[in-house]
Amino acid sequence: MHNHWIVDLNFEEDEDRTTCTASLSGFSAPGVQGLGVARRNPDDTPDATVGEELAAARACSNLAHELINKAATGIEVRTHERAHLIF
């Protein structure tokens, strides 16, 4: 079996905050999303690249945790036992 998922990163920015939503698309991609936020220190000069990188990293990390939680739920439904997944 061959499956392919694509990670989509969408950004919203204002003067001191960048928000990123990470979602999956593709055949049978689970419907989970990750959210990441980066806030600029008021003493720092604005740099959209740094904010996007940090928000994207946090969104992808959150997405990974959401996928693990979804997998754990699937295991528990099938086995009727608590899943012990490590991240």
C-alpha cells in the first residue's frame, strides 16, 4: 500500500505575533491540526522569517502530538486497553 500526505502550513501575522496552523491533506489523511504561535519581544526588531520558523516548528510539534493521540485512541478502541505510546 502506498499513501502520501502533505503538510500544509498557513500563517497569520500581526505586528508582534505569528500564528501557524499545520494540517494534513491527502488520501486518508487524518483530520487533525496543529497550532503554533510565536510572539516577538517588544525590544526586538521585526523579523517575519524568525516568527514564521518558530510558529511553524511549534505547529508541527503540536500536529505530531495530535497524531500520536489519535493513534493511541485507535489502539485503545481496538484493544480495550490503555495505549502506552512515547513521543
